[in-house]
Amino acid sequence: MSQRISIHGQWSSRLMFILAASGSVVGLGNLWKFPYITGENGGGAFVLVYLLCLALVGIPIMMAEVLIGRRGRQSPVFSWQSVAAEAGASSAWKLAGWAGMLAGLIILSYYSVIAGWTLAYLVRMVSGSLMLVTAEGASSIFTQLVLDPERLLAWHTIFMVMTIKVVSRGVTKGLEQAARILMPLLLFMLVVLVAYAWRQGDFAQAYAFMFNSDFSKLTPNALLTALGHAFFTLSVGMGAMMVYGAYLPKGISIAKTSILVGLLDTVVGLLAGLAIFSVVFAHDLPAGDGPGLIFQTLPIAFGQMPGGSFFGTLFFLLLVFAAWTSAIALVEPMVSWWVEKRGIDRIRAAIWTGISAWLLGIVTILSLSSWSFSFSFGGVLKRHGLFDVLDILTSSIILPLGGLAIALFAGWVMSRDAVVEEFEGRAGIGFKLWYFVIRFITPVAVVLVFLRAIGVV
Ligand code: PFF
């Protein structure tokens, strides 16, 4: 297969790919979702299953996804199509690209709303209005925000404009530039916050909560949540890593870079969890409070701690940066597709993608207030109606199925020679191990977890 360069450009170095891919993986998933789902699912045993999902499913799929992207060198839909054609397989594989693009749009729509919450909290932290807030005060501030559609819409709009602005500038001037500036700052802030939580919080209790496993708390639904989160946090299963792979120059090791990015994501998630729970437990606050955890619970703790206003501001700034670089990756598959398909310029493609996701985001905003309804999924009560439906549809259904398609395609449909070629022609022990995992372990694990969640096994 020809190794053309993508028409959208390519990463200027290995480091730039690592920074941009890390920007994509490290996001609200690590800092907001992972802590609250760990809290909801009882801690240790859930974390262990999640780590297994990362090692056996998430990271191997990330390698396969980047590989398909680099071979196809186009937007996910067209990469699927051309790599399937090369393998002599049905063009129906491109449906996985379509499903991924749809998932990306849906995730972006609610991701931007939650990112809007972080912007709102950043402003509150800077203004000092959260200092010495009581539990009732924090809860009413959060509820007032979430139940105020106009305010949510304003923040959602600001965040979407920030994201579209970067993407419209292109791979080098937009995506790379943002990653180059934001990622080092983000990692630095995280280290400062962990050190702060270590000194001021209850690190021992946080550690025990996250690493002492009580398997009786592990429901089938928790397994699916852990698997879904492994996909979400690594940004795999929907084409974001595929399009980042399409911009990866030849000669850069997919295996090494993917493993590095996967490990970084894991370390960031665990550190964020430890830092957040240390602060939460130091003030005897509850861990299982759901999506409000970092918004309702943390401000109470920060409000009472020495230097809390400064470190609270740092925390919400960290969240904004993490959300921003991830949202950029959510937009890219659709923008690249639009440019290829319609031949329109990137700025217009970015604006249209932004408008579509922005409109869909209104569904999330309304489902938090006026359209809210409750329902159960796998025995767990969900409270926000459509918002939860969209989250489950993407994280727990489309991403794992997309990941399954990627594993089957790289493991069974592409020729082994083509796959080895993308591994720089080296089929050593590392390659053999990965190839075995992607062919046998990953697909079986995904299918089993699915069947377990729907009660078949
Ligand atoms: N990995 C991101 C997070 O953990 O917040 C979420 C995400 C970003 C998912 C980009 C998918 C994606 F394409």
C-alpha cells in the first residue's frame, strides 16, 4: 500500500504525536468520570478490573486503531474503506467508521456541556466565592448551575467556540500548537496537586479505597462500566486515534508510542483519583456521589484547606485544559471526513461540526433540568435521563463494539504482512504477543463482558 501523506498534514515529530495523543486521552474521563465511577462502584475491585481492561483490551486496540489509520492515511471512514479494499474485504467495514463518527459527535455534545461546568467553576474559584462553602451551599451552587439551561448554554457555547477555533487552524498550527502548550502545563499542575493532596489530604485512606479489592461489590454492570471506561479514557473505538494515526509519519513506532500514551493515561487517572479521594476523605465527605463528585464535594474540601482557593483554581484550570485537548480530538474525525468528502475547507468543516455538536448538546442541557427522568441500567438507577442514555450508548455500547471491529479487522482481516509492515517490519516477541492478544484475548473479553452485562453468561 502506498504510504502517502494525509492531505491534512502530519505530526512534525514523534514527540508531537505523543503530546497530541496524550491530549486526547487525558481528559474529563480521567479527572471527572474515573473518580466518580470508582466511587459509585465501590473502589478497589473496580479499579483492578479497569486496569485489566486497559492492559488486555484498551492498549492493544489503541495500537490496532493507530495502525489502521496510518495505513489508510485518511479520515476514519475512508481509512476503513481503503484498508478494507486493500485486504480484499467488504466495504461494509466503513460502517464502523460511521458509527465512530456518530459516537464522536454525541460524546462531543455532552463533553462540551460538562467542560462548561468546569469553566463556570474555574470562574467561581478565581472569584473566591467558593471559600468556606458549606455542604448545603456547595450542593445548592451545583444544583443551581445544572438546573439553569441559559447559563449552561452560555458556557457550552464558549467551550465549543474554543475547540472549533483550534481545530480550524489545522494539524500543525492548531492541534500541535495546543498540545505543545497545554500538555506540559497540565502535567505540571497535576504533579503540584498530587503533592498538595499528599501533604494536606488523607492519602492512606484514598489509597486503601482505590486498591483494596472487595469483589463482592463487583456487579456485571460494573464490569461493563470498567470496560466502557477503558475505551473512553483511551479515546479508542471511535476513530479519534485512527485519525491521529493517519497523521503519524512513517518510521515512528506505533507500539512504543501507543504504550507510552496508554501508560501516561493510566498514571494520570490513578494520580487524579488518589488526589481527589485524599481531599474528599480528609473531610469525611462521601465518595459515591456520582457526576457531582468533583463539583459538589471538592469545593467544600478546598474551601477549608490552607491555600485551597489557589489549589482549587489550579484544579479547575487543569480540568479545562484536559477537556479542551480531548474535545479537539473528538472533532477531528468528522472534520477530516467533511474536508475529504465535500472538498470544503477546514474552517467551514470545523464550524459545521461544531454547530452540529452544539445543537445536540442542548439535549444534554435540557435533560439535566426540564427533561430529566430516571431509569435503571443493569440494576443501577440513572437520574439524568437522556444524558445518561447518550453516555451509555457511546461509552458502554458503540465504543466497545467499535473496538471489537478494530481488533477483528487488524487480527483477522488484514494480512499479517500488512500488519507487520506497520510494525516497521519487525515481528519479534512483542509483536507476536500483541498479535495473539488482539486476535484471541481482546475480542473474547469484549464479547464476554457484554454477554455478562446483559445477563446471558
Ligand atoms: N479520552 C477522553 C477522556 O478521558 O476524557 C475522552 C475522549 C476524547 C473520548 C476523545 C474519545 C475521543 F475521541
